[in-house]
Amino acid sequence: MERGQSRPLPSRRITTLAGGVGAAKFIRGLVRRIDPERLTVVVNTGDDDTFYGLHVSPDIDTISYTLAGVANRAQGWGLDGESFNALHALARFYGKPWFALGDRDLATHLYRTERMRHGISLSRITAEIADAFGVKSRIIPMSDDRVRTFVKLRGRRAIPFQEYFVRGRARGAVEKIELRGIGIARPNPAVLRAIGKSAAVILAPSNPFVSLGPILNLTGVRAALRRVKPRVAAISPIVAGKPIKGPAGKMLRGLGMEVSPLGVARLYRDIAGLFVLDNADRRYLESIERLGMRALATDTIMATPERAAALAEVVLRALAV
Ligand code: GDP
């Protein structure tokens, strides 16, 4: 082909749809396999909440701190080596805290809140924070509009996600997940562009309802994924009949679905061309393929960054990236 006539090179960008902890583990491995500058992470904001007047975006912060190499891995949230002096001082006025915010972490929330008060969008502020932390990847909040995840437990009124998850320690039978504001929220236009233009889109092994659910339910996101289905992979957060951590199992059960990789795969059958499950769940390979997606078994337990990197490698190869 002559110069000037050549077809555009296939995009080298990789997009990951992410919640918090499960996604962070995967992303830590992924950036060992690809140049972090190639990565776009679309992050859930349904868990965002206000504490002490500050706008906290737990999933965005988990992903930003992870990519900056300053996350507290043992804990799964916040910064490494944190102190909690401000939180203890706040207890004098507000009583015993139930949502922990470290001293240095508070600086992030102060900055975000102050910028929001000036009318700056969450996307721009997120980019500013990532930049300040030296993050090379692109982190995009799923929307600049407010979507709030509520959890309805049996016999109780619906409560905001953090009250269920952190204050209530995810106890109780889940009856319904409500995504308030989802009907009018617009996805960040960069989200749809990233999905359309990436060489691969990976649904991290995040909670399907409260982490990926808000992203996937924004108008236009599922349709955008359907158009590139062969390039979309999903990783199961359920291994050997239960989640590695968190309430995904209770939610699947409570909503009348099977607590297995098959139960999760059914949620993504229209959008994912590839479903990755754990070696322990090989027996589901065939039933998942019958849903109209490829299925692949590998070690999905990301106990170390090396194991997460190996998982990322398998997923990228299977998508021919
Ligand atoms: P959250 O927003 O902080 O709850 O985080 P995510 O939704 O991103 O991640 C929670 C999900 O990650 C849970 O359903 C876990 O089962 C899953 N998860 C955590 N660690 C692993 C792992 O090592 N392997 C797999 N396959 N899933 C994991």
C-alpha cells in the first residue's frame, strides 16, 4: 500500500470497566503487561457519597491510588501508611465514625469538593488528581451526572450503598438494587469513544450489580459494547461458588440468580464475546459457550501482582491484543 493510503493502524488502547478492589487487583497486573499510557479505566461512581461535607469517590480513588502505586493493598482502600488524626478529631463533633478517611486521603476529597464547588466537572477533577499523583493511564468517571446506588434489604427501606456495605457490613438479604438517577444521567462521552475505539474492552472481575451495573446501565453503554462484542472480555468475580470478597454472591442469590460464573455470564451474554472463569469452575465452560460467548478457564485468583499479570496476559492473548 502506498503512503497516505494506508489503513489506520488498529488501536492499541485497552479499556477496562472498573469498580474498586477487584478491578484494582486486575489493573495492577494489567499495567505490568501493557504500557500504562495505553490504558483507559472507566470507573463506577454509583458508590460516591458525602462525608463531612466532602465528595468521596471511593472507586475512582482506589483506581487512582493503585495506578499511582500508593494504594493500601492489604486494606483494599485508601493510601498506604495512612494516619487517621483528622478522623479522630472529627469524632469529637460527629461521634464515632463508620467510614474511615485517612489524613492524606482527606486532601484528595478536599480538593475534589472545592473544585466541584467551582463548577468543574468530575471528569476534569479526576484527571487533575490522577495527574498530580503521576498516573499515566486515563481514568474516566462513568458520568459527570449523579447516579446513586441504593440497596433494598428485606423488610427495610432502601439505603445508600455505603450505609449497606460499610456501616451495615453488607448484612441482610438483598431484595433489590436501585440506581437512582440512571435514567437521566448521560455517560461521559469519552466512555463511549473509548469503548468504540479500543482494541480490547475488559470488564474487570468487579461486582456485577453495584460496580459494573451502574456503568452498564447508563444510556448507550450496552449498545456501544454490543457493537464491539468480539473485542469485549469479562472476568468472573465468582470462583468456586462464591465471590473472593464482598456481597456479589448475596446479591446474585437475592435477585434470584445462580451464584456461579454461569450466573454472571448470563448478565453479560449480549455484550461480552469472551468470558474468563477460574480453573476451579471448568465444568461451566460448555454452558457458558451455549450463551453465545467464548469461554476460557485459567487461574483468576490474583493473590499477587504476578498472578494478576498472568491473568491479564491470558485475557489479552485470547482477544488477540
Ligand atoms: P468494590 O467496588 O471495592 O467492591 O470492588 P469491585 O466491585 O471492583 O470488586 C469486588 C469483586 O471482586 C468481588 O465480587 C470479588 O469476588 C472480586 N474479586 C476480588 N479479588 C478477586 C480475585 O483475585 N479474582 C477474582 N476472579 N475476583 C476477585
